[in-house]
Amino acid sequence: MKKAFIYTALIGSSILAQQVNAIEFDGFLTAGLAVHNQSQVDGSKLIYLDEITDDVTFLQDSKFGLQITADVVEDMQVVAQILASAEDENYSMDIEWAYLDYAAGESINIRAGRIKQPVFLISDYLEVGYAYPWIRPPAEAYSNMPVDSIIGMQLLYQVDFGNTTFGVQPYFGSNSEDVPGVSSVEFFADNYVGLALRLENRSFTFQVSSFQTDVSTIDSGSGTGALNSEGSAILSVVSLSWDIANFVGYTEYTSRDIKADQGTLGQGFNQTPFDSLFSDQDGGYVTLGYRMGKYLPHLTFATIDSDPAGAYTCGSPTDASSCGPRQGARQDSITLGLRYELNESAALKIEYQQIELEDNVGNYGLFQPFSLNDPLNSSTSLIEDKTSLISVAIDVIF
């Protein structure tokens, strides 16, 4: 009896060891602070992106993530990424993506579940700050995404030509998100269909991607459904990065085209033209850097332009929850940054950014109004002609 118990325990330990060996954990962490010098002439604060104001904040960039890869059988894996962000309800945890990956052949992988769309150069590791030179990717380009991920399917086909790999990634699915800064409006993306073509080797990566989706918003806060809307959106991106003889560069150009569904306007869930809530928008940037041992100084020029770039639509001028989405943004920025490799798993980053808004009615750029008592009608409503933003972060992988 005792021998049988020992034998059973050994078998159980062996199975458990095999299961542990089949599961891989990779983690990342960012601890960062940011502050800018801008406010409105009446003293009202302005929030840049999601959390940055003229008070030092650690909420914008600080985050912790864990990627889990589990082997099901030899040619099948389950992959998931869990993210806890300081800006999201004080490190509440979200599943960024979770999908089944099946290797259908040497060159073909099929993925199903919650997947990350291959829209940008760094879409696969967007949250892993250690993997790129900036503290945060240039918002002028990356703010164009309607949803962070989709629930659907994706096919990845890759073939090698010498030391260069060519990849094709078609995908389709759907998802929904809350509209940033507007708690009463939810954004839906259905019939989401996209394609990415990628060419890369050790020196450069070139990618062209595009997707089309049916879009709608549901207004649950106004009581009248005034912000219910339907339409379609197309986003196209051209991307290039290089790392040659210590010269490092990134550049991307994004173009978003919004169309309203005029055929059902004024009926059911289509009370407002979709292109009056979200605008056509183009954005892009160029980053140039030079690696000197552990140091990587870099300079980024970025721009975003929208047509139109209008003011918020608010049911009440003092109630942010009654406001519709911002139509669009017009701004330029220059960022001087320095990355220092603390060791092979950690990097210290420091950035100084200067932001300038175009002077047109209702243009907040990528700022959000913290107080709506005195709406911003032009850049003359700001204390400073240009906004200075300082950011410091440490990125770690483990």
C-alpha cells in the first residue's frame, strides 16, 4: 500500500512538472511620471491624453503586465496578456488579449479569441515599454485606433527569402469600447475586417496595414439618444523602422476616413451623423536616434490633423458626462528623449516634449477639458502659447 502511494505520488509529480514546463510567464513593468505647464486663462486645468496635468502624476504611464503562454499540444498554444494600468481604476486588471494559436504548418498560424490587430509597427508589444525608445508611442498616430483589440480570428502566413521574412495577416472580428472621457457613450465596431503586409529583417521593418469596420455609438446618458449614431470607418497605416550602424529610426503615417450612414439617419439608433461625432483624421511621426553604447538619444517630430476639429457637444456646459466625443484634433509636437540601458532587462527614459495647437475654434488637440465652465474656443484661451511636457520612466522586463 505504501509502495502504491509512493508510485502514485511520483507519477503525479511527473505530470505536474510537465505541465509547469509547458507554461511560460513573461512580465513587464513601467513606473513613470509626467507633468506639463499648461492651463486655461481662468485657472481651469487641462488633462493631456488621459491623466497628465500641471501636477506631477504617476497614473499616465505606470503599469504592470504578464504574458502567459501555455502549450496545449505540440502545435497548439494558448496565449494571454494581463495588464494592470495605474490610469485604469488604480491597477485594476484587464485581459488585453487571449487567444488560441494553432500551427497549421511551418508557415501558417491560425489564431482565434481576443486578438491584437497588427495595425502599427509595435502593435504586438504596444504595452511593453522596454521594447521601444519612447516612454509612450507618439499619440498623434496611435490615438487613431477605435478599439484596442477585437474578438475574432486571424491568420498569419510567413515565408523567408534569405534573411528577410515576408508576412501576411488577414483578420476579422468585432468589439466594443467606452468612448474615452465620455462615460455615457459606448462605441461598437462590427464586421471588422483587416489586412497587414509586413517585410522585415535584422536591419529594417516595413509594414502596410488597413482595416474597415461598421461603427456605431449608443448614448445611454442623455435620455434622448441624441448621440446614437451609425456609420463606417477605414484606417490605413504605412510604417517603417530601421536599425543600421547604430542609427535608429521609426516613422508611421495613419489616415482615418469616417462615413455616416445617411440611409438610416433619424431612425432608431442613428439620430446623429457619425461624421459629426468623429472626424476624418491624419497623423504621423518621424523618430531619429543614434545608439552610443548604453545611451540612445532620439528626436521625434509628430503631427495630427482633423477635418473638422470641433468643440465637444454637451447637454450641460458644466457636466462632462453629458458631452459627446471630441470630433478631432490639430496639433504638432517635438520630443527630445534619452534612453539609458540600466542593465539587460531595464531602461531609464527621460523626455521633454513641446506641443503646439493650431488656432481654430474648439480645438483642444489631444487635451481633454478638466473644467467645462469656460470652453476653450481658441489657443488664446491657454496661459502658454506652447505646452512643455516632461516625462521620466523606468521600463523593466522579467
